[in-house]
Amino acid sequence: MLSRIREDIRTVFAEDPAARTMWEVLTCYPGLHAIWLHRAAHFLWRRRLFFFGRLLSHFGRWLTGIEIHPGAQIGRRFFVDHGMGVVIGETAEIGDDVLMYQGVVLGGTSLEKTKRHPTIGNKVVVGTGATILGPITVGDGAKIGAGSVVIRPVPPGATIVGVPGRVAGAAREQKPGADLEHGKLPDPVLRTLSEALDRQSLLEERVRQLEETLLQTKPVTESRLSPACEAAIRQALKEVLDPEVGINVVDLGLIREIVLNGRGVEVRMVLCPGCPLAAHLIEQVRRKVSSVVGDEPVEVVLLDEAWDCTEAASRLAAGVRA
């Protein structure tokens, strides 16, 4: 028992950078108190002392704000950070090295006296306010984003966000100290919209080609790019979104210049170093410009310029709020 207590205290220091002293951890961490009281209540519950087990768990709820049914099975090194409002049902099962934040609910969806609460695997992170319902399994190493409602099984290592929860990130290597970056979760809805816009661009280009074939028109060539033509191009480029920040490439400041280079139209733009969506954005820009200038050749040139899209998006959002 003493070894488990020492292990629990080490877990607090490992999972919470705010923990400073042993005395602070022993007296000021309700998540630690809740798991200790649950072990005692679970001991009574397994020996069919149901009333005393529930009474002890009720006392723990009053003391810590964390409600854990004495029938729940919890593994080692389980840590609830802050903890207020956490509810864990009777038939819930939690593996080892699980990190849980405040407001999490492991709830049931049936009135029958069967397995009706979730099973949480090892090394799972459950974000603030997440709700996991029913006798589903959350695979080892999965990450549940803050505020998500999970009603379907979660594959091992997946990242789940949204209501209802959807897989938003493939399995990644576990990195100590960076279990779940709540402010940088991927957005599956924005990704879907980006794919829909990509498809729309293909259809627009096809329609334009068919119109030109039917009308037998020839593209107008100019020795220079007129202000009206550049304005039309920039307006069209406002339909190209950067999926990472959800802002169009014009307002984000990615488009630097639009010029005639003797071979056709040249669009000079910047991107974040190592941007994984560079090819996608360049192709979208090329298609949108082509939809305006017709059969005039279009070339997209990346400038060698340091650029931080996240910082630019923050400044733009601040400007809009102001």
C-alpha cells in the first residue's frame, strides 16, 4: 500500500508542472485524495459491503468534487488534474497511466444491470469537459479533445475531437510532457470543407474549359496586368483557405505580388517553412488564377521569406476584434 501511495505522489509530480512540494501534493490535490478514497470504497464494494462502499464514495464526492462509483475499476498511476465535476460510472474500467482533466464524464447509456460504461485503455488522455458514453472502448494511447462527446469506439493512438467525436489525427509517437496540446487540435470539419473547395475548384476549371470550347473565344493577352484584372484575381483567391488556420490566403497575407513575367501570369507568395499543405495551396492558387485569366499560363513562385501563419492569423483576429 505504501509503495502505491508513493507511486501516486510521483505521478502527480510527473503530470503536473505546478506541483512544488510533497506537503502541497498531500494536502491540495483533490485528484489524489479521490483515488485514495476510491481504493478504500472499491475494497468494501468487492467484499459486498455495498452500503459502506457507496457511503465512502459519497464522502469522497463531497470532499473532492470528483464522483467515482466504488464499482469502477481503475489501474495504476491514474491522475485527475483539478478534477472538479469528474463522474466515473459503476462499470467503467480505466487502464494504467491515464490522465484526466476536470469535467470529464464516463457515463452509461442503458438501464440494464450490465456493462454500460466505457473501457479506457492505457496511456489515454481525456481533455477538459469530454464525455464518453456507453460500453465502448478507447484504445491505448488515444487522446480525447476538450469538450468532445465520444459515442463510438476509439482506435489506439487516435485523436478525437468534436460533437459527436470524430477521428481527427492519426496515431503518433508518444512524447513525454506533450500528451495533449488542447490549443492545437486538428479540425476535421475544416479539413472536409477544404476538400470540398478543392473539388469545387476542379469542377469550376472544367466548366470554364467547356465554355471556352463552346464559345470558341480566345484569351485576351496584355502587355501588363491591369488593376481590374489583379483585383479580380485577388477576389478569386479569397476562396482559397489555409486549412491550418481557416483564413483565406489573401487576408492572411500569403499573396505578395501578381505580375506578368513574359510567359504569363506569375503569383508570388509565401508559406510557413515546412508547410505540409504547400502543394495543396499552390495548386488551389494556380487553379483560381486560371479561372480568371483563361488559358494564359499561370506560375506560382514561393518567395524565400520567413513567415508564421499562426502569428499572422492571431494579428488578423486581433484586428477584426478591434
